[in-house]
Amino acid sequence: MFRFWSACLALVGVVAAVDDQLTVKTHTGIYTGLIDSSLFPHVRQFRSIPYALPPVGERRWTPPVAVSPSTRRHYSYRFPPSCSQYQSANLTVWTTNITDFAIRLYGQSYTDGRVAQASSEDCLYLAIWTPIKTNASAPEDRKLPVALFLPGGDFVGGGVDVPYQQPAPWVERTQKHIVVTANYRLNIGGFPWAAGLETQNFGLMDARMALEWVYANIAAFGGDPFRIMLWGQSAGGVAVDMVAHGWPDEPLAASLYMMSGTAMVNISLPDNTHSNFTFVAKNLGCDFPNDPAAELACMRQVPMPLLQNWVGQYKDNATKPTLTFKPAPDERVVFFNYTERDRLGKVPRIPAIVSTTSNEVSTLSTYPLKNVTDGPYQPTINAGTVGIFVCLASNTTANRGRQGLTTYRYEYAGNFSSVTPLAWMGAYHASDIPMVFGTYAVQTPARMFNVMDAVSDYQRKVAETMQDHVLAFMEDPENGLRNRGWAAHDDNGGRNMMRFAAGGVIQRNVSAGEIDDACILGTTYNPSPS
């Protein structure tokens, strides 16, 4: 009997030790995470941590409110709902061929034509992935660099729970860094531009508050608050640049990583007449002419799914006038002229990576339903890639260069069947995400083939090389990449760029002129460089 109870006590000790390893005390609560021992046995996952109070009721369409200090315990086992978003009924590559870039829908159709049931207005959460042995007791010089990722989705979709954006494979492989992903409010929920509001652009304020939470609390997870890389793709990249410009004197981040998106994007003009919001309000029974306060109070009573459904279905039907709810200049958080802001030095003086993929617009054009095998007209795709993405990256780099800011450029040119189901897609918009996150080799329900059979040794080497470069940048934003043979854009006469996965070569230093001159000089653009 004594041996039985001794064994029970020993077992209790093991469970307690594991529990202690997975429990972290932060300023806003005590969080217990989990380990997926079957897939990623050396990664702690804290899947749902609130960084702001729920933006519901009277807090709808207000700046985010920080979570109060607390010692309450939470079990962070499940991913949070993504911010309320609409699932378009229109066919696209994203809703038919590459659904692992969308939030998990748990059985709902990707072309449902209704709000995503797995999304919610109560959504201001983040998730954290850390190496298993990292903790608050690590000495300062052993704390790990941190990446805070803002998902893309055209400011209308996306969130923490996106299969391709789960960084556990990367963290499992390196054991040298921490990754955080944060939700932020979207569409009319995040960018209403209502007459009754004093401030706008709440989605970007959310992103900034997530950064503030990470800065204040990441040391408890073994992270270094002075080595945070603020990172985003597409709309997330735009958000990264806008947040950095919005708080230039207190960036909190030590570096920026902008994939296929910067603040130089052709942003929406401010709706100074507030016509979009009022148009929606009128159609939803909140018609209060010349009474913005009453209009706003009424709209705060409308369920968010109803709001998202009405706006989404209106867009699906291509009804006129068009409605847009995205970041727009308010000269507080978003600015009309970023070139002028940069010229005046109103930009954080921190290094950045600015990247593009070589065939960006192949998956952003109209779905080629009648010609799925051959795809859309390539010259049109090239023009869109250059005009929307190459010029944006080139101009951002030039602006930063005039301020003496270190900028690293890369182009991703890979075309791998494990993430590119149709050959004409090439290195499409976001195709570098699974390479960096390591999810290119993760089996998911959406990929109904043996993923590992599709992953070549060459693809794996490209992915690991890209991951190692990004990690080096996180560790030492100024010189980490130089030390790996990647020159900053303006080093040694300028126009330096790294190209990944072209012509069977893992990486190659090239002149940025090979892509930028299509924007600057009108030269022929090559979407499949060798």
C-alpha cells in the first residue's frame, strides 16, 4: 500500500512539473498552455490570450481598452475566434484551391455567402508559440527574439486560426525564437468611418495594443522585449508599416518585416461625408438624418453578423455605389502622404525586410473558371504585380534609403506543388508564408494528398534557409543578415536584393533592378526568374 501511494505521489509530481512548465504569470493573468506531443513535442502553445477587453456593446467602434492587471488563471488550449468576417459566395483561388490561407470554418463552406461562424466580435486575442525550455527565469542575455505577426486578408478577413500561419513547425525546428500572432478588427467592425466617432482606424489601434501587450509581457515567456520583430503579410504588412509610422517615437519593435505590403499602398481616401457608414445604417433601419449620435447608438445595437452579412452580400452582388471599410487617412494613425512623413523623419529608425513574390497577382485576379488549367492572361498578371507590389516595395525602400535606414529586400520565386496546386499560380501572393512558417510540410484536411510525398529536398532547403535568414534578422536586425552574406539594399553602391527558389538555386544575390526597373523604367517583367 505504501508503494502504491508513493507511486501516486510521484505521478502527481510529474503532472505538477509539466503544469508548471506550461503555466506563465503575466501582468494580465496566469495562462496555462499545451504541448502537441504528437507533432511538436518541443513547443509550448498558448492559443488564446486576450490583449484588450472585448470590443462589444458600447466598446464597439472605440479604441481598444487594455486588459486590467489580474492574477486570474486561464487555460489557453483553444484558438480564439477570429474577428468577425464574411465568407464570400464568389469563387476565388483562395476559396477553392488554397483554403489553408483562410480561417478554419469547421464544416462551413468557404463560399457560404454568410458571416464565418467561427468568427466573433469578441476577438482581441493573440496566440504564442515558444520553445519548451524557455521561461521567465532565463537570464536577460538568454531571452529569445520575438516575432509578432499580423495576418493579411485585405482588412476584411484573416486571423490567428489560419492553418498556413501556425508557426509550431518553425519553432520546433529552431528552438531559438518565439512567435506571436494577433487578431485585429476588420472591415466595418474595424474601420467604420462613422460621423458620430471622434477617432477611426480601430483595427490598427488593436494591432498597436497587441504590440504593447507583447512588449510588457513577453519576458514572462522567455522572450526579449527589446528584440521584437513586427511582421505582417499583405494587409498585415500594410498594418505593420502604418503602426510603425503612427508611433514613430515609441516603436516598441526593434525591426519590421513587411511581406507583400507596406504603407505606400494606394490607400482609401477618407470618407469625410461618412456616406458609406450612413448608407449601411439606413439600410439596416438606423436612418437618423443629421443625427450622427443617434445613428451610431442605433448601429451599436445591430448584431455584428448582420452588419458583416449585409456589407459582404452587397459587395458580392457588385452593387453600386461600392462600399469600402479599410484604413483611411486621419492624420493620427494613418497618413495621406507617407513619402512626406519619411522625408520629415517621422518614421522609426529601425531596420526592415521588404519582400515580394514574383507572381503576386496570379491569385488576386478573377478566378479563371473557364480556363483553370492555363490560368489568367499572364501579361495582365505581370502588370498588376508590378503596379501594385513591385512599385510599392521599390518606393518604400527608396524612402527608407533617403533616411539612411537599413532595408533588406527579397523576392520569392518558388513554385512547389505542396503549396501551389496549379502550375500557373507560380510564386503567388502569400506563397512564401508556408515556407517561413514551416507549414509547407504539414498535412491538413484541405490538402487531400500526401504532403510529404510532394515536398522535395530542394523545397525543404529553401524553406529552412529562409527561416534561418529571418531568425538572424530577429536576433540582430542591423547586421544579422549581412553576416549571412545578404547585403542591405544600399550597401556597396546599392540595389542589393536576395532571390529565393529561382532556377533550382536556393538563394542568390541579385540586383533589385531586375524587378524594380519594370516599375521605374518600364522594362519587361519576368514572373518566373531563373
